Amino acid sequence: MLPGQNGFEVLRNLREFGLDGVPVIILSALSDTAHVIRGLDAGAVDYLRKPFEFDELLARLRAVERKRGSTEAAVLRLADLELDPIHRSVTRAGQPLTLTNREFALLDLLLRNAGRVVTKTRIAEKVWDVDFDMGSNVIEVHVSQLRRKLDRAFPDRPPLLETVVGHGYRLVGGPTAAV
């Protein structure tokens, strides 16, 4: 039992705070199939019914770690820009940048598509949700804020974020690498 809220609420709160990458195994006395489905659909990576053997929990933790290790993204690099999705950190020319969750998600999307134009529609789908109002200027505002942090804060460095009028945005620069 958790004080004040149940496991489903804790899981929902993690997702609301942008911690989608945190793997969660639900350990619960609620053992009917409906609860298991609810937990997995809410984003848990596993659901273990009480009572359980401790060795089984350890084996499931190892399985989650193996899967996580094989699917976690590497550090993304473009010129002097680095984005570490695991530690949720960004640096340019060795200087740490402070980004909002949306700016981080936008930069992650652009870096994974470095050199290619990413349309506003794709940005809306990947960074916002399906109900996004394409008539708003929210994407332009976030791109402007990201450009200020990436490019204008480094006037001695070549700009990385480029607008392709009528099409979208792209990151340009030196070699791109994933480590």
C-alpha cells in the first residue's frame, strides 16, 4: 500500500512529469486480469502479483535492465552539440543548456533527424499530442526559444537550427554521431 495514492496514480504522475523513460514494475495484491491490463496499459513494463518469490522479482528486474540497455538511445552529437537522453542533459561547446521538457523533446527529434527537414506536422505528432492545434504558433515559439538557447547564446559558433520556409526545421552542422 502507498500512502495517499495508489500505484496507478504514481505511474500517471511519473508520465505527467515527463518521466516516460523510467521503467516501472507494479507489485500489487490486486491480481485480477483487469488490474494487470490497466497497469500495463498505463505504461508499466511489468506487473507482478503478490505474493511473489523475491528471486522472481530479481529476474524481472534483470530482464528490464537488459531490455533497457539494448534500447536506450546513445548520446547524440552534431558539431559541438551533445544531447544525452538517458541523463536528459544538453551541452553546446561544453556548456550545459537548460531546456524545458518540450524544448528537450524538440531538440531530440531534430537531432535524430539531423540534416533532414522535420515538418511542423511531425513535430506536433512527436512532441505534442494528436489534439494539437496546428493553427497556433506554439511550435514557432518553442523553436524560437530553442534557437535562442542553441544559437544566439553562442554568437561565436555557427548556427545549428535552420528554418526551411514552407517546410519545417532542421539541424545543420558538422558530423553527426551517436555514441
